[in-house]
Amino acid sequence: ILQSDDEHLSMFIENPYQENQDPESKGNQVAVENIKKRLELLYGDASALHMHQKPNAYQVEVKLPKQLTNENISR
């Protein structure tokens, strides 16, 4: 799902989730932290990565700025 407002483009990705899922399959969250750091380096505070656990689903939101300016990007 894509959503847009005046300043941001948000992408929502949702996958099924089972409460009795094997804890070993959760991983160590290195990829999530890596993505957060990359977004921050590229866009600063203008971007975000949010994760939401819903009943029987796991949702990720990636928020990016529509316009790139010197204030919200790194060089």
C-alpha cells in the first residue's frame, strides 16, 4: 500500500504472522537496524522505518521525503 501527503511518501508492507512461530526464526534484527541507519544517513529526520505487530500480521512502514533538500539528505 502506498500513501502520500504533502511532504512524504509512505509504503506499507504486511506479511502473515503466527503467534506460535519459532523464536529462532526472528533473527537478531541486524537487517532492521542497518536499514534504519541507511535511511537516517540518506534522509536524516525526514525518513522513518516503523514496525507494527498486528493480530496475525506484521506490518512495516517506510516513510521517505517527496523532495530532497540539503537539509534532509547527506552528501
